[in-house]
Amino acid sequence: PRSNFKRMPDIEAFWNNDCITDVEITRAKIRQPHQAIQDYLKIFSEAVRADDFNWNIICFMADASNSEELNLVFDVFTKLQLGQNAEHFGRWYVQTVPIEQSDDVVGANVIELFAPTWWEHGEPTYFSNSVVIGKSTNPVISFRSLIPKTLYIDPIKKKADRPQKRADNPYLIALDTSNLPRAHERILDELDADFPIWNHVSGVMLFESRFWTGIDSKEWIVSLHPNPHADIALPPELMKFATRERIQIKFLISEKANA
């Protein structure tokens, strides 16, 4: 990995034994691909006419951040007739649905009713619905995508590949998971796969803020994952919080209490 010694880490954490842990903080920008899908679907819906088709269209994608597949899927939309579907198994699935089932297309049971066999039930998703305005009917285009695990692990990989740390200090990467559904569970396999090649990374902490409890303390959800292959381990004071399960922690904010 390429170290950047011109910049200091985001946080220097001091412990009772005078050990300094270099901490880099990052977060996933998951809302950007979601917003991109919504914008793309809006443009597409405005470009087509209701007279072009008289049925609803529903689409499931494994990874809507793949722009090449996304363009292909929108192209497939225009070629299907009522009662037809198209699929790249494990990647995307498009189906036409009678106009009378518009409520089902946007309803709570849409996955149970229309999802392909390879769809990962129970996994976090994002979705967008768009209505094509017409004279007599208003077809609905419904779009769902699984949230790929790359969006979870990529921010950590960037910090691992360009570590801002001193040679003799433990190095902790902290990821704000506020916008990442089920991150504390979904990211475990990815960390286990990457830890052996990140011997310079002492561990990864996942955290998300919850709410204030009173006027001077805030509650956080935290999980700490030490790297068993690290050249420099996390300090013992921090290791006592090490757990693969997320835990609730309350921090006293003295500045807020004195304000």
C-alpha cells in the first residue's frame, strides 16, 4: 500500500499506556447511486409515451450501479410486449404486468409477487417508481436494486490502500454506516477476505449515531473488528470493545453539557 505521510490521520487516539492509534474516518455515499437511478428513471419515463405501451413494467437488478447493465435494462423495457419478460439470471429481470395490477406493482408484496428466483429475499434494497402520464392509462415503471456489498467495503478499501498512519502506530479505519442498511452484518465476510492482505490495518470499526439521551450524552451503535493478521494490534484498552456483534454505547459530551 502507498502511505501518504504528508497528511495526518483524522484522529489521534491516546491511551493510558501512551499508545497512539491513528484513526481514519470514512463513510459510504450510498445515496448517490440511489439518486442516479431515480434521476435516470424519471428521464426515461418522461421520454416514453403512454401510447407506446399499455402495461406496467417492473425490474429487479442485482447491482444498479453498473451503468452498462442499467442502459441495457432500459433498452429492454422498450422491446417487451404484454405478458413477456427478459432476464440475465442473477443480474437483472424485467417483466410486463397488466395495467390492472398497478397497485400490486407498487405495493408492499411486490417482491413476493414478482421477484425472480435468484432475488435475495430479506436483503436491503433501494427502489424507485415512476408513472408514465397518458390520456387513458398511467403505466407504472417500478425499479428495484439490491444494494451491492461493494458500496459497503469500497470506502474501507480506499483508506486501506492509501493509509494515513505513522509506521509504529496501530491503524484503525472507522466507517460511518448511517446510510448502510445492515452493514454490521453484511460486511463481515468482506472484512474476513481482505484482512489477510491488510496487515498494516489494525482493525475496522463500524459506527452509526442514534439519538441524544438527556442533554449531555449520545447513543451510538458500534462494532469493532480487529485484524488478526495485523502487524500492530489495537491497544488493549480498545480491544476490550472488540466484538463482531453491534453494541450500544453512550458517550458523555461535556461540551454540550456546559453550553
